[in-house]
Amino acid sequence: MSDERAEPGHGRTPRRLSEENVALRLAWEMRQRGWSQERMAQELTNAGCPTHQSAISKIVNSKPDGSRRAISLDEAIAMAKVFGIPLEELPLPPEGAQGRDLHELSRAVTQEGRDAREQYARFVLAWARLRHRLSRQDDQTAYRDFLRTRRVDADRTSKAIETWLDADSWREATAAYDVLERTLQTMGTGRDLTPPRQERRWRHSVVADLLRLRDLFGRRIPGSQVRAVPALIQDAADVLIRSGTLEAAIPVIDSCEQGQAHATEDVVAEIDTRLQQVIDREPRDRLDYLESLAARIGLRWKGSQTKPDQEELAAQLGASPEDYMDAKKIGGIYRGIGSEVSRR
């Protein structure tokens, strides 16, 4: 695929633009999949094109003069096979990969909405990421350009974008999840179909959700490797939706899905604002009071506490020992908020 000709008056060897694009696309696809150079070389070998790791390194890493190792036709065919894309798409500019990524998100939106709770969580997260990214003009342009290469007419493309950005559709998706969530709760443990006995359970509190998310975005995500973050967020998808904090978390979700770290301070600030709203509202009953107390405890919680520590904090908050312990149950506050709540 190379086209090497010495440029008069210069020592560097120019590359054909399409070959440079193949190298950039190779690096992009590897990042998306979290593949090492060794893994990429093995995938190409498995596809019928024996390749060594050093060859991948020489393709994706240019020399000081900007040149790269030439890419053979067999290697290009194997890359297209491994990535599951048409061969003619491989040499397109990197924006084509972004358009395909957006297209794959739209496919995820239409294909992931099934019966299982985990599948629906992925569906809503994909929908949220798609709407967030298509709200940016450069991503809309990349999506349009990609669909144009697929011979999709402009009117149909515009209608597709309008569908993804439609706020009513987003609310319908969230409402549908709420219905599914209530249905699953009614099914109890899953070992039978009898509704749980209400007198033996606390009313589900949004404070428990908010404190779990505060632990997730304030401690667990910043302390985890980027590649582990999407799984952490997916496990908390139902909590993000139920608590109404999903849209605040989308920038973090979107960046981490692309393998890039993203600060979480804005999400924690949104969570703290919602906790403060619970604290400030006038309680209508004992459960409202316990929710407010749980929010105040959660904002001060530092991990494991001795009994004297708990008694001191209860006194600072003007709460009786009984109310303090009940509020901890309401908020899912035990040894560590996230770890304990996730097992409930």
C-alpha cells in the first residue's frame, strides 16, 4: 500500500495519505479494544497474516522523520477482517472511525434494549452517550459523513439524528426502565414471585443511591484504572437512572469508554447538591427525617467508626442513638458505603 518517492530537497520520505490513515486507524482500533501490540499481532496472525509485535510497533509509531513501516495488502486485508469493517473503509481519515463509533452506539441503542436488567442498563447508558455526543456539532458532522459513505441520503440522516436527540424519547426510555425496575422489585429475590413483605423492609431511599454514587465517583473511580471504570459504571447504571444523576455522569462515562480518564468532581458536586436538598426539605414523617439524617451522616462519613465515634457524631447531629442507627440503615452506611450497598 506504500507509495514512497523522495521529495526534492528533503531527506524525509513522504507517505501516501491513505497509508497514514491506516496506521492511525490501527492505533485507534487498538485503543478502543484495549489491545496491546502483542495482542494485535496475534489477531492478525489468527486472521491468516503472520505478524510480529515489532511490525505493529513500526506501523503505529512513526520515526523522527515522520515515516512509518510500509503496510502490505495482506496486512490491510487482515486488519479489515479483524476489525470487522470493509477494506475500503480502512484508508479513510480517522473521522470515519469516529462516525463508525457513533453508528455502533446507535446500533447499541436499538439492539441492547431487551428483557434482562443488565442489558437494559447498557441500553440506557448507550442512549445517553449517543445523545450527549450528537449534541456536539463536530460529532454530528462525523456521523453524517460516515452515513454518506454508506449512501444514506441526507434527509434520512437528519431524521436519525433528530430521533436520537429527541428529549421525549429519552424520557420514555427512562420511564420504561422505571417500570422494569418496579417489576423486578415486586418479584422479590427472584427465587419466587411473591412480593416482599413491606413491613419488613425500609422504603427505598434516594439517599442510599446518592451515597453509593458519591462513593463510586468520589473514591472508587479515581482510584481505579481507566479500563475498569466502564464496568463499575455499568454496575451502577440503575442507580444513576433512579437517582436522576445520569446526565451529570455522561462526560465521565463517555471519556472512560474511549479509554481516557475524566475528572469526577462535577458529578460529586451534583450528588452533594441533591443530598443537601434532602437535608433542607421539611420532613413529613419519620422516614423523611431519617433520610435527612442519613444524608448528613453520609456527607461526614469517613469509613469504619468505633462506637464512641458513632455516639459523638450522633450527638453532633442532635440524633438519638436509635435514630442514628436507623438512618445508617436507610442510607446503606456501614463499613464502606459502596461495598455494602452493592450487596443489598
